[in-house]
Amino acid sequence: EDQVTQSPEALRLQEGESSSLNCSYTVSGLRGLFWYRQDPGKGPEFLFTLYSAGEEKEKERLKATLTKKESFLHITAPKPEDSATYLCAVQATDSWGKLQFGAGTQVVVTP
Amino acid sequence: NAGVTQTPKFQVLKTGQSMTLQCAQDMNHEYMSWYRQDPGMGLRLIHYSVGAGITDQGEVPNGYNVSRSTTEDFPLRLLSAAPSQTSVYFCASSYGKSGNTIYFGEGSWLTVV
């Protein structure tokens, strides 16, 4: 059974204080690993898709990396507007597009 | 371009009532799905569809029905609402069956009393 575990559950950062979020996964065959951002009262907003170990993608202050067992979302010099819940999800090769989500990491960045 | 549109945004139901959550997408996506989100549990797949006329069950399908008569629409029906169905529901869509970006709607907040 596919499983996704995110840690920590919550993270409080000072503005400018870099940190990393972890997403550990087990899946029969990985089609893709997705990162989403979710603001309160909103739907998940797509950030990145990673397809193979060693792949990295960046967007502004965010950088996602992937190994065979986990993914990291690095937040460099965060700003208050980076406050959100970050969701990780995996898609298996035989899943017909279905996503298995982790519970998310709630990030709060204070000025 | 509206993307994925869900209605209603908020709904309160009494136990035993039925209702339909509407979902429409204007991106000509083949794949559509419904998830529910509960505190501490992440999003869980209810039902999905890989094209008009084709639907299948996800992880938590009990108490819900779906149909896909057109490419654009994928309604979720609650047959006899129960308090355990109090949740936030998200509709999603993507082009193709796997590996492509999955886009989510803004959510429908449902309370069953």
C-alpha cells in the first residue's frame, strides 16, 4: 500500500530563517511526486512535480529535491507570504492519475 | 479560463438528507476526481473518472455516488448524509491518466448535523 508521511507537522520560522520539510514515501512504482501549497480556505495550489531520484526543481524561495525514499522542500530566506500548509503526494505508475497525500506541514513565517 | 469550479462553497445538511456537489472544468481534461480533506488525515480519494462514461472507486467511496455524462462535469452525490461526511470536498482534474499536473477546485465545506 502506498504511504506518504510528512514531517514536521508544524513549523514556525522567523523571516529569513531557512528550513526544510520532509516527505517520506513508499510506493510500488513512482510515476511522480507532487508538492502543493494550500492556503486557509483554499484548494491545493500546484508547486512542483518530480519524476526521478536526483531531480531538483526551484521556484522563487522554494526548492524541491527527490531521492528514492523521500523528498525535501527547502524554503530559503522565507517571507511571511510563504506561510501556508505544504502538501506532498505521490502518484504510482498504475494509479490512473490518483494521488496519495501526506497530512501536510503547516508553516508559519513571522516578521 | 475558470479552471475547476465547485458549487456550493458551503452547505449544511441534516442527517439523512441527500445533495449533490457540482464540479465543472473548462480545460478539456480527461481525468477528474473527488477528494475529501479531514484534519490530520490529508486528502483522501473518494471517486475518480478517466473519461466520460467511466468512473471508479477510490479509497473512501462508501456513501457517495458519481457519474460522468460529459467531459466537463463530475458531480458527487451524497445519498443519505451522515455526520461522518462532515468534511471539505475538493474536485480535481488533469489531462491524461498519469504524470500530469492535477488541478484542484476551491473546495466545498459540508456540515452534516
